[in-house]
Amino acid sequence: MVFTLISSDKNSKARAGVLATDHGNIETPIFMPVGTAGAVKVVQIPDLASDTKAQIILGNTYHLYLRPGLDIIEQAGGLHKFNGWNGPILTDSGGYQVYSLANTRKLTEEGVIFQSHIDGSKHQFTPENVMDIQRKIGADIIMAFDECTPYPCDYDYAKNSLLITHDWLIRCMNRFKQTTPKYGYNQMLFPIVQGSVYKDLRVQSAEFIAKQEAVGNAIGGLSVGEPHEMMYEMTAAVCEILPNDKPRYLMGVGTPENILESIALGIDMFDCVMPTRNARHGIIYTSEGVINIKNEKWKKDFSKLDEKGTSFVDHQYSKAYVRHLFAANEILGGMITSLHNLSFYLWLVREARIHIFKGDFINWKNKIVKELSIRI
């Protein structure tokens, strides 16, 4: 896999590049729709490519391991053949579940014992078997096993967690080198920078990760409740240290504003459940601001969901019709809004890339960020 930087913004750290994988090239900056269980909720696989123009999607190691299970995925020939997505796939290692399932897991230096949210059974994840699981799932990009620290957490907890994450990374890398891909195409391993909101720990972690000379690097443990300004501060500090010629992935981020501000700091890759999760509750992102389509004000509004959005949505329904679908509890409402929001997010990063090439990214970003945050 090769990452090629093509253009950089003169007035910020924003950059545009191409990440080559055996399942296709990824133009950065890029947003990756989240398909936790092998499916982006209420969105069909063909629509991801044709309507949203997605280039890469995510799966989750913990959830896929529990259901449908590795035997099913292996018999299918890997996740690509199982779900029919022909582009690149990235799998999260389960490190986020160390954070999100804190009440039903036990953390040790060896690994993590999870209690299944499905049937209560217990399962141990270690750096070694997490590499094996992701090999079997067949993702193009697999993530190192880490602990995603909660916010807030005290300094000593964050420091100890960081040491565990670094130890796990070495074990992940050793296991990764000892094993080979199962399905005839290459896979790459991304380490994850941790350190909570403590700058010295973030710097320490970034320096450690940079020395591993991985093909790409991720920043985890942010967008977990901390103020946005703090997230940007940590991101900026890490981007100053991570290699410039390797892709940088900010995990779990975020709002359109978060994405654009982070691109300006040097981030290349993003993922978040926000566009689809909010879509299912009637929250729509548009080029003019944010809409709650359930509001009464849209009942007789027959204008398109985004009047300026013809560049990223081929077919748009009216606000009145989509509001009706939500009022009638029609599944189609969530399908339409999910496709719309994903299309918007993918359009946004494509526009960012265009303005990086044009050399006016900062001016464009500062202008559009103000518009995107408006509640219509």
C-alpha cells in the first residue's frame, strides 16, 4: 500500500493525497461510512458507491466476531464477499468497546474479557487474537488493539492506559508480522495514538507511534465528550509529530465543522456514526445548515432537502414528503435521510480536496463552517 501526497495548503496543514489499496484507491481527505456489523444502517451496498460515492467503509471487530461469527465470514471468503462491498474496508479493533462497554468488561495487561451484549457469554480479546480476527474478517486496513480512555479521566489513569496501549501495539505488530493475509490481497496495520487530553502524554504516544514506521497512523481517544477546542489542541500536537508522508486517521470524528477544522490540522481520514444515526432521528445536514425534518415548519414546504445540494445528491425529495415519512413511521424516511447525510459528508470532503488544490482552502473553510452550524 502506498500513500502519495499530491497537494498541500499553503495557509494550513491541510493536504490532499491518494492511498492505494488492493481494493482501490482512496482520495484523501476522506470520510468513511460506518458499517459496524458489516452494513451501514438502512443503506444498501450499491447505494454507497453510486449515491454517496463512498470509497471505503468500516466494520467492527468486536461486533463481527460475535455476529455473524468468524466461521461464517471465512466461509463466505471474507467480509468483502459476504456483504458485496468491492472497495477498501477498515476494521476497528474493538478498542472503542473497551471504552463503551466499560460496565461489562474486565481490563488486564494481557487483554480484555468482554461479556457479550447479545447472550452474556464471555470472550477474551488480546492483541494477538485481535490481529487473527481481523485477518479472518479480511479488512484492507486493520487497527491495533488499544484502550480508548474515557473523558474525563485523571492523569495517572491516562498514563497507565497509554503504557498498556503501547505494549499491546508491539504485540499486535509482532503477531501481524507472523501471519499472512487469508484472501489473496494485502492488509495494513495502523497504530493508534492515545493519551487522553494531556498534551505531554499525546506527544509521548505520537513519538512512540512514529518510531514504529507503520504505513499509516490513527489518533484515538478523542471526540468522547471533551470540548472541541481541546480535541483540536490534541490533534494539532499529534499531527506535528506523526510522519508527513503517512495517512493520519482521526477516529470517531465527527460533525461537519469538526471534520473541516481537523483537515486544516493535517488529518486525512475520518469516520463517525453521526450522519446515519442523526438521520434516523430526522436530523439532516445541508449546505445551508442543519434541519430537524420532524418540525411542523416543514409540513407544507415542498422545496428540496438541500436547494444548493444538487452537486452531491442526484435525486432529492421534498421536505414535506420526508417529514410525512417520519410522521408515518415509514422506514423510507430514515433511508432517504441516511443517504442524504452520507452524500453530504462525502461531498464535503471532496470539496475540501478541491479547495486544497485551488489554494484557497482556509478561506473556503472559514466561510462554510459558519454556514454549516446554522440551525434552520
